[in-house]
Amino acid sequence: MLTVWGRATSSNVQTAMWTIGELGLAFERHDIGHAHGGNDTPDYLAMNPNGLVPTVRDGDGAPMWESAAIVRYLAARYGDDRFWPRDPVVRVQLDMWAEWMKTSFGPLFSKQVFWVLLGRAANTDAAAFSASLEALKRLAAMLDRRIGAGPYVGGEHLSFADMVIGTLLYRYYTLDFDRAGTPALDAYYARLCARPSYREHVMVSYESLRTQP
Ligand SMILES: N[C@@H](CCC(=O)N[C@@H](CS)C(=O)NCC(=O)O)C(=O)O
């Protein structure tokens, strides 16, 4: 049994939860963070000194944090060779895109677009926002070319890389802003939306984040 600490509205919690859902693992999740609080207690900080969510424990194993590390652990431990290719030569071609999402597309979109549009980011300068949208268009076009015919990031089969890459697309496609024309990425997102685990764990309203602390 996996125990997950983290609110359903957190994109990083969603990444972990979607993975758990796709792998069909048993879990219990506790709402922690933002309006729920609970991530600044001594007990929580002993598990995760960052005071962030998610934190995950597998049985009575040591607590894990950093959502992408959690995805890799779950995939390596419970996924088959398609979800977590055992061959490092194959796996790195997926992992570099997962890492790219966490370090390039993800921070740009979340910090410079998502939180700005939700009215929660300090940087709302119009020129800076427009530059961020142009930069995001270039990254979206890169991802569009990678996806190509897909159907998934690694080609024929869903993998751990989709968990890291696909989560933010829900916010990306449901917010109203000027996006790049990316037919392959659009089709990929539509395929994710057809997956029950994506619908359950990722397609979660973020409206409460506009107002809650
Ligand atoms: N790099 C970390 C980032 C974790 C993170 O920033 N979590 C956010 C939510 S997405 C958080 O804990 N925010 C404070 C809160 O929810 O109270 C990861 O991928 O897990």
C-alpha cells in the first residue's frame, strides 16, 4: 500500500497519482498543502524537509519526495519493460524529455504563464508575459515534433515519461492564452484525456488556486 501526502490540486501530486493509477497500485492519499496546511508540522518536515507535496511512502519504506523521482521509483519497481525500459539506451531517450519537461517547459509554463493567468504571480509585466508566451511556443513546437505520430512520447507504448510530460498539459490546454499550432501535441493531449487515470487524477479543477493562500 502506498501512502501519498498531497492535495489533489497540486500538479506534482497529480504526476505521482496518475502513475499510481496507470500502474493499478493500492494507495491512500491525505490532503496536505495550500488551504489544507499540514506541510509545516515537525512530523511532515521529518519526512520531507522541503515542506512541499507530494511525499510518498511505499509500505513502511523511507519517505520519498520530488515527483519525478517518485515516478521513476514506481515505474522501476512496478512497471513493465514498456513503462520503464530496462535498457538504459532506450530509457534515456524518454528520460531526457521527462527531464526537459521538469526543467524547461514546466517551469516556464507554471511560473510565467499559469500563475500569472491565475493572478497569483508577481511578474505581470505585459512585455515579459508576451516574451514568455513566445518562448513557450518554441518549446511546444519542439514537443510537437517529438510526439509526431505518437501515440505516446516513447512511440507505441505509454511510459513513465508520459507521466512527467502529460500532467501539465491539462492546465496548458484549459487556460485561455495564445498557444502555438501543434497538431501532434493536441492529438496527444486528446489521447491522454481518454485515459481514466488521467481524468481522475490530473483533470482536477485549479479554480480554488486563484483565491486560496
Ligand atoms: N520539485 C518538486 C516540487 C514540489 C512543489 O513545488 N509542490 C508544490 C505544489 S505543486 C507545493 O508543495 N506547494 C506548497 C503547498 O502546496 O502548500 C516536485 O516535483 O515534487
